[in-house]
Amino acid sequence: MFTSRRPLRTLSITALAVAGLAGLTACGDAGAGGSGKTEVVASFYPVAWLAGRVAGGDATVQTLTRPGTEPHDLELTPRQIADVGGADYAVYVKGVQPAVDEAVRKSAADRSLDAASVVKTIPAPSQAGHDEHGHEGGEHGHEGGEHGHEGGEHDHDVAHDPHIWLDPSRMATIATALGDRLAAADTAHAAGYKSRAAAVAGELTALDRAFQDGLKSCERKTIVTAHAAFGYLADRYGLKQVSIAGVDASAEPSPRRLAELTHEVKETRTTTIFTETLVSPRVAETLARSAGVRTAVLDPVEGVKQGSSDDYLSIMRKNLETLEPALGCR
């Protein structure tokens, strides 16, 4: 838990970092109040995990989203808004949490990294030239996690799909960028940041290769998901995402939409409807019963349940293990 009950007297996040992020590995000495370490605030789990790996013991990392909480629903407290302004650096993904976007814009714009600004983004599903069914994979043949820059700052009304972390190769690019940014912000520990960034980028590149190998020869290419979170995974590995809800995981489809989905599931010979860990599976289970198929968990890695021993890498490996039989991969 990261919330402090002390009166709001300062803008420092060091005191709040005492509790740290449950389940975040290698996040530095988050309890070292008064340590003088660089203080990094991260918006939610995927970027907090990455920041922790790059920070090592040279910086403290605090997350704004509680473990097990659906990140899209986040509303910042006054204390958290002050934490964003008081941090040495902020890491976030513009478009996931509007409250965080606004806090960064107002008080940390010159000390922040929007992870989506250093990778090639894809349009949000409703603007992708497709219907609300989702995004079909486009350019997905990049090697080693190299993606083009999308032109820096995005419009305030985000038009891209923000779920960039579901492509390990894009995450590798973000790791390198974050290492460079922290090295510039804390020059005394620059070598450490860059070295750790290179190490985690290597792990992410290996994960990307595992996905490429595992998904290159599959009978089916369509994934039916609870919400439109997997556009980047589809983009990278040549899949087509069909989503029950849009980018907003809480939106429920109409009866007509469910009927359309049932037809599409049968037409594409889909065997599995994918549910999520932080969102109710009720609608997905209803669709699965209607279409006569099974369900399985495909984790969007938006958060980790309290007390879980999993991290980004292990969750993504489990996702690959789930996808391979569901898609009939050889």
C-alpha cells in the first residue's frame, strides 16, 4: 500500500515510498526515507515494473495505482497529485489514466517520460480503419524491438491505442529510453541506469523472440478478448483482435453486439474467449456459452494482484502458453 495517512505538509514522495509497490521487483530501497536517492513516480504496474528494473538501487520507485486495481479507473488524491509534482521524475503512458496525464502536464512536464512517445503507436480501435471489433495486425516484422518515433508529443485528446506494454519489443525500446532519461537526470549513477536498461531490454527482446517463434505457425489468427487491450500484441505477431468491449474495459456490449460476436466466433472457428484478471468475466463467459466455446485468461498486465509472485515477464510467458493451444500453434 502506498497511501500515507499523515497530513499533507510537503510535496516530497519519499515518506510515501516507505510502503513501496507490493509485487514490484527490484524497485530499489523504496523505504529509504531521507536517503537522497532520485525519486521516480510511476503511473501503474507495467511502467512501474520497468522503472524498478532500470532504477535498481540508485532510485526509489513509487506507483500511483494500488496492486490489483483496474488502472483505467484511477482518480488521484490531492496527496498523489502533490507526489507527481514533487518527484524527480515521472513515468507514465498517456491515454491510460487521464488524471495522471493532467497531473504530469501541470507539474512534471519537464521531468517525465510518456512511454508512448518513444515507440511507434497504432490508432485506437475506433480510429483504426476498422469497426469496434478491434485492430488487425499491421506492421509486425521489426527485429530487436526497434520502432519508429511517432513524432514526440501526442495531441491532448489521445488518438492512439495506449496499450503499448503488450508488445515486448516496444517495451525494450522504452527500457532503453528510460535508462537514458534517468542517466541524464541523475548523472552520478548514469552508468548503472544504462547498464540495467540494457539488461532488461535484452530480457524483453528474448521474450519477443519467444512470442515470434511460438505464434508463427498457427491454425487461427483471431483472438477474442474482453476489451481492446491487445492491439499491439496483434500488431507485432500478425494476429487480429476482436474485442467484446472497446478500450474501456467496463463498457458492456449490447445484445446485438453479442449476437454479432457469436456469429464471428463461429465463422472464425475460434475455440477460446479470453477473459482478464482485473475485470469481471461475466460477459465473456456469456459469449462463450452462446458460441459453445471455452474461456481462458489472457492477462493485459495492467496490474498484479496483491501478494502475487508474478511479474511482467512471467505473466507474458503465461500469456504465450495460453495463446499457443488456443490458436492451434505448432
